[in-house]
Amino acid sequence: MTIKDDILFDFAVNMPRVLVSGRTAVLDNVRKLMLLTDSEIVVFNGQRYTSVTGEDFVVTELKEERMLVSGEVKEIRFFKTLQKDQG
């Protein structure tokens, strides 16, 4: 395993998570891609949503509930809906 893989494996928790380093961001536990533009990404994490805003976003990898994005990250927000579960 590379150092990057070791770090990502250590944090394999079933919660929304974003790791940012330089011009690379890793969004974990991505269940559904809700919005994708060159300046904003919104993903559904199961119970919550994660919004990342910035500039020049390009998705470089999307697999196994993980999304790698290159670009300049300016803001990260975690939020949930106001609706109660219907299940």
C-alpha cells in the first residue's frame, strides 16, 4: 500500500468525509452524486449531504464510494435534510 492508501484506509468510517491536500480533494462514502459543475459538487452520503465549492473541478476518479477531485477547494459544508425518514 502507498502512504495515501494507508491514510485513506485508516479513516474508513461510514461517515461523510473530505480530505483536502493542495489541489486534490477526496470525498468518501459517496452514495449518490447530486450535483456536479466545475465550481460545485454535492454528494449524498446516506444520511447527510456534502457540498464542496471552489474552482476548476475535474473528477479524476470515482469508484467504491470514493471520489477524487482536482481543483481549488474554497468551502466544504456538511448538511442533512429536514424531512424525517419515511422507512
